[in-house]
Amino acid sequence: MSNFKLILILLIAFFIIIPVYAQVKPALREIKTISGTVVNIDSVGNVITIKTRDQIQMAFIVMDKASITLNANDIGLMEISESDPVTIQYYISYPGKYTAISIVDNKPVASE
């Protein structure tokens, strides 16, 4: 019976310690900002592609937790249109892959 208690205590300790390690934040990533014009939106794959002023195309993975706004109002990725000017804050998730943290749609407000 004492072996059973020992194993039970070890299992409980294991399941208490593992979530603590899982919550360790990854190393801080350098956050970058870029502006451009939307050339493609893949709302199924959660990818937005922009073209910068220098004519460089960049595709960004848009995570569910990314902030997407238009005129300080939260919007969804599907509400951004091609040719909209946007500003994106992002980090490099691994070489050649960019992950968007926030997207601001800079579309001019329609005058009434």
C-alpha cells in the first residue's frame, strides 16, 4: 500500500508542476511595425498579404488573439478589404514567417 501512496503522490506532484512549466512565456520577441496596402486576404487560413511602399509583398499569419481595428473599433479579418491601407505590428515566428499581433485598417472614414 505504501508503494501505491508514493506513486500517487509523485503523479499528483507531476501534474501540479507540469502546468507551471507550460505557462513559462517564450523569450521576448522583437516587435516590428510595417505599413502597406492589402493585396490578399485568406480568411480561412488566417493570412493577410500586404505590399509595402517599396513594392515588397509580405504575408502575415493572423492568430485568433490578434487585435484588428478600424477607427478604434474591433473588426474581424473578413472586414478588411483588398487595397485597404493597413499598419501591422508583428514578430518573426521563425525564419521567413511573420505573425501579426495587431492590424489597424487605415481606411479613410466616409464623409457624411
